[in-house]
Amino acid sequence: MLRSRTKHLLHCVLLFTVIGVFELCTGGIRLSGDQTAYLDPWERYGYIGTVVLYFLRLLAFLPLPQVLFNFFGLTFYNAFPDKVALKGSPILAPFICIRIVTRGDYPQLVKANVSRNMATCTQAGLENFIIEVVTDKSLGLPERRRVREVVVPPRYRPKSGALFKARALQYCLEDGVNILADSDWIVHLDEETLLTENSVRGILNFVLDGKHHFGQGLITYANEDVVNWVTTLADSFRVADDMGKLRLQFYMFHKPLFSMKGSYVVTQVGAERHVSFDNGLDGSVAEDCFFAMRAHREGFSFNFVEGEMWEKSPFTLWDFVQQRKRWLQGILLVVHSKEIPVRHKLLLTISCYSWVTLPLSTSNVVLAGLCPIPCPPLMDFVCAFIGAVNIYMYVFGVVKSFSLYRVGLVRFVLCICGALATIPFNVLIENVAVIWGLFGHKYKFYVVNKDLKPPVTV
């Protein structure tokens, strides 16, 4: 079995190889003369046509900040760390509340995952903890010493009018409902999220260190049974994004420069209550993003949490599109909110508008061949670099998600090829989500179905 550092070195070599090959194949690095150098676009396409073509080409550079963060995050820090080792005794760790938020539509799923997460915590040596399920509908969880069910009253309304998941999260922080001290910690999970022993040890190390108020770790989507191979392989990009951009912003800057996700979030209770989830309608669709930006504005610090957790990708293409649409709409509301100063959301805004303008920048794939325009060599190089890193993200996500020793060499290679094959599909889905999100109803919270029904036997 290869060592951790050897794996990381091979991954870096592969990344640079992909970039080099892509630069040569797309003309980012020119070994011969540029055929478009003598083309006069103003004469060939006219003033309006030329301006439009160069504008569309420049839109392709909006993803550059997050591409650079992904590139340096994947190379600066070991992408294949060893098993997480405890840096202190679990007995000395502060009290931890593992909080699961659900609408209550899938009680069997929640009950099963509570039992699994309880067993994982026990096996990892966690001592001072409770699993708290926050639900809109009573689930009838069995009474256990370390399990607490909190039902959000239908009449409860936060002061700012926050809705959806933000409303439930804020209810837990209200006086008379909250049972935690400010020095305690909360681990936020979605109803389908599964802990691993690695993640429990990573959380223990994070809270024992106590230097940062908020943390987040890696989530993978290809564990156990894969329900939908297309959406799972498409989500391999998100795995690479966690290991690249997310790690760099938290390890190096300790700030949510590009925001954070809503699951596998570790928060100190006092800091969470100070920031709060009571952020009105603008903070209700992407409550995690708004919360991160407010925490950034208030000067709280973040760090990356070692260890991974498990989730499932959406089971259907419809859920996949709806999920992306909600994310886009929620982030747009955060970007346009007057409560968050521009200096705190600058990189998030650039990243968001690289997504919003995706239908326009995608047109470059066709227009580059039909309507070539002369560009400086540096411009071509950077454009090819962006494309190469984004393609490699899918390869890395598969390598990180699927174990070669578990699936075998043939299936492992097929998974990589499958992830690359899903890129056009993912681009199409993202374009549909953008158009639908821009013109659809903004204040709507679509919940993806994560309840895998067992087969019926006779």
C-alpha cells in the first residue's frame, strides 16, 4: 500500500501532467505560430461583434480565483492524509452536541442514522456528547440518555422572519430551548449525514485545540451503495472542492472567503448564538452561506476539520437540478444582501457571478472555433489553466472517493472515465439551474429526497 506522501506526490505529478497536456492541446502553450495573430476582428466581425466576442472570452476568467484556491489547496496540503490521530483524551473534551435538522418526512431514515452515528461516536471514544434531532414533525425517537428530540412549534416565528432550516436552527438557540453552555460545541449534520470514526477524532482534535470558533470538514458521496452513478460522479467535483478551496481558505486564511456548506460544521455555542440564524428571508434559502458571511463580518475565525463524513448524492436528476437551483438562488440573495459588506463577500461574489454567467461563458466552446479572435499568449494560457484544473477536479474527486483496493483497478478506471463523461452533463445541469434560478421563485427551499426505500420482497 502506498504511503500518504507518495500518494500526494503522484497526485501532484498527475495534476501538472493534465495541465501541461491541456495547455498544449488547446493552444495555451504555442509551439508554432498563432494563426489568428494576423486576423483583424474589427474588420471581420464588426465593432459590436468584436466587443461581444471579447466580452464573452473575458467572462471565462471569473472562475480564476476559486481555481487558484483549488490548485494551491490540492498541492500545498497533503491530499491523502493518514488516519486521524487523537491529540488529547476524549474525557477532557468539552461537551459536544451533534445536531441533526430535518423536516420529519423520513422518520425511519433519521432513526437509522441516529443509531449508526451513536455507535460511531461510542467506537471512536467520544464521552461527553448528545445527539439532538430538530424536526418540524414529531419522529417518535426512542427515549435514550444521549438522544434528544426537539420539535419546532408550528407557531414559532423568529424576530426577523427567518424560514426553513434557518428557522429550526434559530429555535434551538432560543432561551428555554437551548440546554448548552457557551463553551460547548455543536456539530451540524443533515438528516442523511453519517459520521465516521475519522471525523469524530477530527472533531475532538478541533474542540480540544479551541483556537477557532468554527470548523468544517470533507464530505464524500460514493460510500457503501451508490444509488445514482451519474449524480455521484458529478459530485466528485465537490469532493475536490472541499480538499482544495475549502482547505486553503481555512488552513491559510482562517476565513470563509468563499463561504461554507451547511453540513459537517463544527461551531462553538457562544459564537453561534452571537452570529445567529435569524437573518430574515435573505438568510433563509442558503442559511449556511449567510451565516458564514456574518461570522466573517464579526471577526470569528475558522479552520478545517480533519476526517471525512459520508452523504449520498441526489437520487434523481430532478433533485440534482433542484438542489443546484436552490444553492444559486440562496447565494445570490447573500451576495446582494446589504447586511454583508462587499469586502467580506468579494470572492464569493466573483465566484457566484462566474456561475450566473455560465450560459454565456459556455458559448465560448462553440464560438472559439466558429469565430476565432486574437488573444495575448498569457490570456490563452490562463484560460487553458482554468479548464485543465476544473477537469482534473473530477479525476481527483473519484480518486479520493473510491478506494482502488475496494473497487478493483478496472472499476476504478471506469469510474474516472465516467466522471469525465459526466462533465458535459454537469455543465448542462448547471446551465439549466442558472436559467431556472434567475427567473424562478427565489424564496423556496426544495428538500432533496435522501430516503432510500428498501426493495419489496414477496
